[in-house]
Amino acid sequence: MKELGELKHFLGLEVERTKDGIFLCQQKYARDLLEKYGMLDCKPMSTPMEVNARLCSVEGKDLEDVTMYRQLVGSLIYLTLSRPDIAYAVSVISRFMQKPMKRHLEAVRRILRYVKGTIDYGILYRNDKEFEVVGYCDADYAGDLDTRRSTTGYVFNLGSAAVSWCSKRQPTVSLSSTEAEYRAAAMATQECVWLTQLLKDLHQPIDRGIKLACDNQSAIRLAENPVFHARTKHVEVHYHFVREKVLRGEIELEQVNTEDQVADIFTKGLGGPKFEKFRKQLGMTSRLSLRESSR
């Protein structure tokens, strides 16, 4: 442990200062969680959720021990404090707290099996990266089978790693993929404003617009165009907050290829290679690889 530098614990969060930067993880908490639910010797999985998995509230048989399910999900929610890679999967299973089914418990166990294989993973904030905030936002259109609401996903990287992320079902139904993406951009813009003010309070002001990457050209055009189109009159007025920030130059909406849309990891289940690629872009790495690089 000495070669990694100083180690501190804050309510289950482990903070290590290394020669490369600051490493955050919850390895002990994850190990205790697996041990508590008898999953410490389970077979690891490479991803926390099946590719394009779709869960609904009436799928499968009723679960007998709903209290155990709720405790498990609550513990996993706390684990997302340093594990953005499981944020989407945990947000999905948390939708079934009222009446969980056996199929939902299987999804929870898959997350635990993924955690087992990545138990020493955390976020590394490298000290050799430029101090710059970059955001990504995305939406999974009508992805929820029960309500047909879309899922918003966004992440903001500060330098080398993520400092803020979200995977959340949208409050109302979107009538098009453009509307869903535009709403996701609006939520990300609100977070962007908060981050800007926070950095200002920490005496780290940002002197230019924050780049926000979106893979939907229609949503970008809607934000950049000051003309209110008739076809978008049904979109709630408060979502046009993003347009105001774009016109003021506080954020810069940029087109990004879908294959490079990091926020995808917060809106849907991904295959192994793509998931690992985006996980790395979040600044996540294992403690073992960090030790090897420190030798």
C-alpha cells in the first residue's frame, strides 16, 4: 500500500494519493457487500447488464423476499458513488422496488457478478491532464417498457475522469427521439451551470463555453436555432433553457459520432468491447494496474 501513497477512508470511500494523481474507489465496501449476500465466490461477468436488456414490472414470478431486494438495491445505489459504470444498471433495477420479480433479482445478481470481476476498480484523476470540463449527453428513446418514457444519460469529465454523471428516466413521455435527446441536453445543461458555479466558488473559473457532445443533429439544430418551430410547440418551455445557454455562449453543443458517445453507458446495456471503451473514458481503472504502473 505504501507505494500508492496515502490512503484515507470516508464513509466507505477510499481515497489514495499516488504519483499519477488521486484514485477513488470502494473496494472494501464492495467486498463486504458481496460477502453479505453470498456472492464473494460467484463467477464474474464482463458487463453489469445484458446488451439492450429490457425489464418490465410484470415480467416473471413474484419475489418472496422483497426486503432483501430493496436492501441490495440500496447498497448498490451507494456503490455508484465511485462506480459510474454500474449507474445505468442500478437505475433500472431501482424502478422495481415496490414489487420486484425474480427476473429483477437475476438482474441484480448480474450486477454483483460484474462487481466481483471489477472489485478493485475506481476513478483515477490524473495530475498530468489539462484542467478542462467536457460533457456528453444522450437519451434512450422510449426505452422504459412500462411507461415508454426515455432515459437521460450524461457525464462531465474534469481533466482525465468523470466528476458528475446521471442515468435517470425522464419525467414525461417524449414524442420523438429529437425531443428525448433535447430534454437530455437540457438536463445536462443544468448540471453544467451548477458545475460552472461550483468551480467559480473554488476559484477555478471557466473562461470559455463548456463543450457538450450530443449525437443527435436535430437536437443540436433545435438548440442553436432561435426560431420556435411549430412542430416543437409541445415541448415544455423550461426545456428551452438549453437554447438560451447556447446563444449566450456558456455551452457549446457539438456533434459526436454514436460510436464515441460516452453517455451511451448511462442509457442502455452495451456489449463488452464498447462498454470497456467507455468505462476507460470515464477515467476508471483497477487498483492492480495502478500499482503495476507505480513500480
